[in-house]
Amino acid sequence: MGSFVVSARKYRPETFDTVVGQQHITETLINEITNDRLAQAFLFCGPRGVGKTTCARILAREINKGSVPKDYDFSFNIFELDAASHNSVEDIRSLNEQVRIPPQTGNYKVYIIDEVHMLSSNAFNAFLKTLEEPPKYAVFILATTEKHKILPTILSRCQVFNFDRIQIPQIVSHLQSIAKDENIEAEETALHLIAQKADGAMRDALSIFDQMASFGSDGKISYAEVVENLNILDYDYYFKITDGFLSGDISSVLVLYDEIQKKGFDGQLFVNGLANHFRDLLVAQNANSQQLLEKSKEIAGQYNKQAQSVTSSFVINAINILGETDMNYKTSRNQRLHVELCLIKLASLQHAIDVTKKKSLD
């Protein structure tokens, strides 16, 4: 007990070359250090869990390397402030007083202010003068998930770096390497589900990965266990219900939806998932857009197969119907019936298209 370290901490990148999915930023920072063109203020912005604070800490260490003794503890040169809980004028005044003291060892003192958008207006104003004319040894790295809340006067004094959401294949590849290190057998389809659930955040993906590793039996992470534990609707339901639409089998479609309801899935969540399923069928129909299908090879094969049996007009009309159902879901007095009417329309859609086509030919 007590020896376990969560993957988000254990596998936190220590160098720029181990940062996942942010090469456009890490390469720029490396060039700035190499060419001695380091700015004194940076703003790292982007979604949660994509490496903003990690890159800030790596940058803080890299710019002091070579000017400190071997095995030096860089924490003496790095000061972190969480603006979510320290957002008052007094906190910034205290920071400003600290900035006046030069580093005892190394060339730079680095000040990382996380969630900087949480600073009050007065705190921003108190910080402005220091940010505008900092001492040569001071480097400020501001991190935020909400760039639009930063004052323009602060933005104009910073180099702004926009962090991207990490792509699903990149997350899957990283999880596969961690699974190998941890001797965990993980199915590729399971890791794809974890990556999708993480919504571009590596930290979230690693947290879910740890959860699934604990849930899995005999050190394995399977697709079925991820679906069960994360309460995700299995892809098979979408494929089966789409087959029902194409055959016009209204009764089987309604029975499948009843099964989904009994499993506890929200009707609107199902509608949105079905719309995404049709979107994926649409991109799977064309070789040029298949790269947008961020699925495992096995699941992608199922999409490619079903995409051959649907027409673009069917898919587009289906997405429109589902969009309208989603928009009116909250105001409906009988939400189950509202979704069922949508499913009946979709099960009758192919017949309507065929009739329209026949009339146009006649």
C-alpha cells in the first residue's frame, strides 16, 4: 500500500521530446533556447490535460541547464502560483516582491501562474507593470484554459502558444507504450474507447487507463470491460439499429431502443451517439475522408462495410432528423416517445427515398 503512483504522474514528460501531440510548440521553444531568443513572458493556452503546465516546467528546467551544478534541484528556481485559489491583489503583490530577488544559482527564476484567467481585474493591473518591465533573470509562464478572459494588455506582452487537443491515434500509441511498460495486455479497441472518452486530454486518458487496469481481470484491459465500466453504448447497437433502418424493420428498431433504455442510457445521449455514427458512415464512404474516422482497425472495418450499404442522401437526411430531435428533446413532454418517433421516421426513410426516386424516373 502507498507505493502506487498514478500514470499521469509516473509518465509525466521530463523533456520536450517526450511531450505527446504538441510538436509545433516544443520545437519552437527548443529553437528559442538554442538561438538565445527567449521571451520573458509566455502564455500557454488550450484545453485541460494537454501539457501546458508540463511544458512550462520543462522550459523552466531547460533554460537553467548548464548554469547550475550537476544534480541541482531546479525547484529553487521555479515558483508556481495557482490563480484559482490565489487571485487577489495581495497574492500578486507578494509575487512582485519575490521577483525583485535575483536567483542564487542559475540564470533564471521562472514564475508559472496556472489558471491565470482567474485573477481579479485589480490583480491583473497589479501584475501588469512587472510583466511589462521584468528583470532580466525573470521569466513568466502563464497557463489558461480560457484565453478569451485574459486582458488584451496582458496578451500583448506575452508570446502566445495555443496547445492542441491530442489526437486519438497519438493517445492510443502512448497508452500502448505504457501498457507494455506495465505488463498490461490491452486491446486496441479498448484503448480507442479510452482515448475517445478523454476528449483530447492525455491526463484524462491516463486516469481512465489506471481505472480500467484496476477493473480488468488478470492485468488485461478488454473492450467489453471498458464499455461496461465507463457506461458507454457499444458500437454494435448503432450498427444493428442502422441495419433495422435500412430494412424498414420498425419493430426491431423499437425493441433495440427499449433494450438501450433498460441499460440506463439517456435518450439524448443515444440520439447524439447515433448522429455521430451516421457522420462516421458518411466519412467512411469516401477514401479521401476516411482519415477522419478515428477508430481502431476492427471498428473502422465495420464502418467501411456498412458505409457501402447506405447512400449519402440517406445519411444526410438521417443526420438532419436526429439534429431536429436533439434540438427539441429537452422541451418534449414525453421524451421516450419523442425519440421513438424519430426512430420510426428513420426506419421509414429508405422507403421514402426509393419512392421519390421512382417518381422522378417516371
